[in-house]
Amino acid sequence: MEERLNKLKKSLNNSEFKDLQFTDNHKKNILNQLHRPHIEEELLLSIFQLLVEEKTGFTLSKKLRARGIRRFEDNEGHLYTILHRLEHKGYTQAEWKNGNEKYYHLTKKGGKLLDKYESSPRKQSLLQSLTEVLQP
């Protein structure tokens, strides 16, 4: 990884970006944006999209991490709380398979909500209504 970053840096030094300088404040702002907590809407949308196909909670957690959502790295229990609430409200369903693995997937209700979101020009209001799912 370090070698790839060094090669990238060298190539940038030989391009139009060679004179570009980042202040410490600019670097700090970029890092804050990269590590900012994901808002509930983005999180729920990702969960819904990923659960179109059934997954275990562990697999879902890995897929969320691959999308840059690191919210559950130190607290995977919170993900299971969200999954339980989604199941309780009828958006997901869970089944035990292989004796000890619980698989989650969207129900028809969850799929309809996702389809409605993806085809709606008023995405923001639909996302806000999705966050109500997380309320106990």
C-alpha cells in the first residue's frame, strides 16, 4: 500500500497538481470529512440496498465497512439493534440457517420502500421518513 501511495505522489508531482499545496487546516478538514459519522439516512439506505440479497449480520457489517461506513467497528451490537428494529417494523426478515447463522433480507415492504426511494425525485423527504424506522 505504501508503495502505491508513493507512486501516486510521484505521478502527481509530474502533473498539473505539482504546485498544489494543502495547508494543515485544509488537511484537517479533509480528514474530518472522510471520518465524519454517517448520517442515519445514508446508513439506512445502505442497509436496505445491501439486504436486497440475504446476508448475515457479519457479512452486512463487512459490506458497510467496504462502503466507508465505519460506525459499527467498535460497536457491532448497534447494527443488530437496527436490524431488530427493522425486522420489528416489517422492513426486514431474519431466518436461522445452518444451525447457528442468522440471515437478514428485505421483506416486500422494505423492497417497496427502497424502490420508492430510488424512483422518487423527493429523495430527501423519503430518507427522513426512513430514519423514523430507527425510533424505538
